Amino acid sequence: MDLDEPDDGALLRAHRAGDAQAFGRLYDRHDRACFHFIRRLLGAAHADAAEDLHQETWIAVARNAASFDAARSAFPPWLYTIARNKVWDHFRRQKVAVLSSAQEDAAMMVPDPGQSPLEQVQSRELAQEIITAVEALPLEQRGVFILFAQSGLSLEEIAQVTGATFETVKSRLRYARAKLRDALAGERSAHV
């Protein structure tokens, strides 16, 4: 980030003070990562809800800007907490206990133009296997894994987002990695 660029907390304070552009800058900074987090947490079975939940998340950020405390948390964990709660609320409304894996995510994968057709097929198949394996994780493990691997949050920040203890987050990540390793063990030898 540019040294002249205000940090997230300053942008939220400016938004609260009436600066209409401040919220737009904050949104532009975190929009894409937030959407991808929501989309991955929902899984393919509920992908159609991603846009709405993404929008609800940012509305909640705008409405609750005064509750953000930079001394307690950085902005990304606060944002992901709101997004995670929106996804959990969606699952409760839908009475979702177990989420199915994605099939249409394969269409979103863009092959490397330098690959041969066989390598492209294998790459898409491997990507689909990874997506399927991640989406097959129990919801709490999936959430921790996505926050760590995709969103780049630390274990401490993930604990803030999820409301779990540091040790619980560490365990969920360890179990998620082990399940992914087991699920992808056959794929690794087939594609290497």
C-alpha cells in the first residue's frame, strides 16, 4: 500500500464523517477478496446466494462502521467476521447441515495457454478435485482453511473472525489439511 494512502481504519472514520469516496476506496480495496471468501464458503450448491450475501456484508460494514475498533482488530478480520456471519445466517435460513461439492466450478477454471490439451484437461481435473475436496470439508474446517489459504489471515485473526480459541483454529486447520491431503493423495501421483 502507498504510504500516502490512508489505512482501512482511517477510511472507515472518513466514511462515518460523511466522506462518500472513503467507503468506495475501502470497498475497492477489499471487495474481490471478500466476495471470493463468501463464494468459497458457500460452495457450489449455494453459489447463487454469493452476490446477495456479498452485498449484505458491505451494507452491514457501512451501517456498523462506528463499531469498528482498530485497537481490537484489523479491518480484514472484522470484515470476514461480518461475511462469515452472513453466510452462517444463510445456512440457518436454508437449514443447511452439509454442503455438496461443486461441479460447475470447473467451468470457471482458465487453463494455462502454454499447456497441451492433455495437460489442460489434467489441470482442470486436478483443480476440480481440489475444489471438491475443500467443499467436502466440514463447514468450520472449510471456513478456517479458506481464511488461512485464500484470505491470508493469521491464526490469531482467524480466531477473532470465528470466535474460536487459537488452539481450536489451529486444530481445525490441521484437520482440514490432513483431510485434504488424504482426499488428494491419489490425485497427486496421477498428475505429477
